[in-house]
Amino acid sequence: MDSFAAGGIAGVSEILVMYPLDVVKTRNQLFVGKSMGTIVSLRNIVKQEGVSRLYRGIILPICMEAPKRATKFAANDTWGQFYRKLFGVEKMTQSLSILTGATAGATESFVVVPFELVKIRLQDKNNTHLYLGTMDCLKKIIKQEGILALYNGLEATMMRHITWNSGYFGVIFLVKSRLKTKHELLNNFIAGTSGGCVGTMLNTPFDVVKSRIQNSPRTILPQKYNWSIPSLFIVAREEGFWALYKGFVPKVLRLGPGGGILLIVYTTLMEFFAKYK
């Protein structure tokens, strides 16, 4: 329960600081053609649509971040205990950290898919006139596409979270085992930031196709983007390999330091809960 609460608070802390970069990331991923830079995109959104547009759809991520991050860390702890017992290992190793992170990512996916889908629809500039807000978007998706449409992109979301979590927790284990500094907060920030950067490098292609799959209404047939692997080939063939890394800069700027913030808040709260008990 402690890891669930600490993960939830850590997730909300990160999203409040980093959300505008997520908006820019999604816009770049949905855009077919040459994307603008992060600073230019931020400036254009503010100039053309107002500052508030940088926070459009933030209600869903805030609602999502608590269960999402809570599930991430709680599942990582739980699966870690399971795998140590299964393989008869007393302490975590890097390979177990990668396996545990991947399994935790798959678990986390089932929680976040509906939130992610509504967030993607709200962040797309082309959908501005379609949805009045979060609840209006949710109601229209269910009414027009059916309630199962909320799980559109589940497979791609699982691929995104499996790759990110395995990279994130695997690198955290490696970096923390190598760091010699006695400053725990600095250790956690360096390890979390490094893990966030590596996780982002691994999962950005899956994030690109996930965004496109979830932004495709089920009422439009045939669907161009359905499953992650075929969609990867479609994007690479039509737009070039590097199109699979659209939105990488704002994403890594968010999830690099964001990964450090997550780990610092999580570990600090876990230490506080332990001391309080």
C-alpha cells in the first residue's frame, strides 16, 4: 500500500511540472510531415491558441498519473518479490530488474489505456472543434464508437510500457550500483534521469504508433493503423525511419528529468512511510 501511495504522489508531481512537453510530443507524433522543434512548437501553441492550450486534457493525466505511477511502482515491487522467489534469488540483479520492469509495464498498460486515448484525442489540434472537454470527449467516444473503443491501442500501449519500464528500472539498478556518491537524492536523480532517457529511446517508436492508433476513430474504416508492428513499418516506409522518433526531444526532456523526479519523490516517500510506521 505504501508503494502504491508513494507512486501515485510521485506521478502527479511529475505531470504538473512536465505536461506542456507532453502536448508538444503528441502533436509532433500525429503530424505527417516534417515536425517543428520543441521551442518553436511551444511558442506557436501559445501564440496561436493561448497558454491554456498547453494544459488541455491535463485532467485526464492527473487522474491517470496517480493510478498509473502507483501501479508502476507497486507492480514493480510485487513482481520483483515474485521473480526472486520463483528463481530462488535473494537480491535483485539487473536482468531481474529488466524482467520485473517489463512485467510491471504490461500490468500498468491495462490501467492507462482509456486515459491515454482521451488525452490523445484532446491534445490533437485537429480535434479542437470536436470536443468541449474531457467528459464531452469521453461521452462522444463511447456513444459514437462503443465502450470497447476506450481500449483501442491496448497492444501498442503494452509495447510502449514494456520497453520503457524495462529500460527505466534496468538502468536504475545499473547506475545505482555504480554510483559512489553518498548523496542519496543525487544518486536517485541521476539514476532516474538516466533510466528515463534510455526508456524513452527504446519506446518512442511504439509511442508514435500508439498515438496514431488511438487518434483513429473506430467509425472510420478501413483503419490505417491497427497493430503496433505493422504500423511501425507503415510509418517508416511512408515517412522515413526517423519519423518513428517524432516527438523524441520533448519526450526525453520530460521523461529524462521526469524519471529523476519520479524516483526521488517515490524513494523519499517510501523512507518517510517506513520511518512513520
